[in-house]
Amino acid sequence: MVVGSLKIEFRLTDNRSLKGKRKVVRSMVDKVKSRFNVSIAEVGSNDKWQIP
């Protein structure tokens, strides 16, 4: 079994709401999950719409 950990932080400069943030993050998570067999969790900064 291979276990790894990766932390990615990015800024959404054109985003203006939590709804927009969730749309962008959900799209990225779905694309990565469909291509690779991985588990993904969004943790931290859940109330800040500029930082996913």
C-alpha cells in the first residue's frame, strides 16, 4: 500500500463568494478523482472565499 500526503494552497482572485469558491473547488476535486484513484478533502479556510 502506498500512502502519501500533499497540501496545495491557491488563491481565487476573481472569486466574490463562497458559492463561487465551492464551484471551482468541486470541479477540481471531481477532475482529479476521476483521473486518479485518490481521496481528497478540503480542510481549513472553509469560511474564506478567497482561499480554498
